Amino acid sequence: IKGIFRFGIGHVLKKIIPKTKEKFHMYSLALDNKREKFYILLGRPVPEALQFRLMESSFWKAYESYMPLPYTGDALVLDTRRWKEKFDPQLRNYIQGELNRIEVAATHRDWFKPTQINTVIDALERPEMDLP
């Protein structure tokens, strides 16, 4: 009520509308499994949008219980700008083998340019790298 007096009815609607949309989305996801069974029962193909929502739901359920395991082999890390500050501390927890680095003063997206792809291919073909 204080928000209505201070900011007006628009402030309340800005809070209520997103929460309502989220609730409808959650109810829709809960019904997706039943919809899939219904389509299968009718012998009709499951719509693509429903398949996508079911895959997304499965991903998030699996992601909630995912615990990464340490990687015991050697790894090749493509270092880009700000990579070390953001991800290097976490990476050290998961790689137990030898860590080879290729550093470049560019963004991560630049690794997919033809000149950088050749650098990656050359690094992977080196005999000292024992990658799976």
C-alpha cells in the first residue's frame, strides 16, 4: 500500500504482472507432460513448441543436480580478454592434468575467425598434447 501512495498504481502493476506471467509459465510447464501424453494417445505428433519446452524443462531439472567432476586428462585453454579473472580460479578446481594455454588479446568470439581456428588446430595436433 505504501508503494501505491508513493509511486502510484503503475508501480504495483510492474510488480504484479511479471509474477503473474511467471506463475502462468510454471503452470504451463506442469501441464506439458500431460499434453505430451495426450498427443501420443491420439497418435498425433507432439508440436515442436511443446517438445522444446519439455527439453528445456528436462535440462533445468538435470542442471539443478549437476555436480562437475574433476577432469584428470590434459586440457588446452583458449585464453581471451578477461578469461583469467573470470574463469581461471574455477577452472583450476576441475582440471587435474597438464594445462596448456593459448593466449590472445581478443574476445572469445574471435576464436572462431579463420586465423584463430588454424591456431587452435595447430595446438591440438601437437604431439605433446594428450587430449581424448
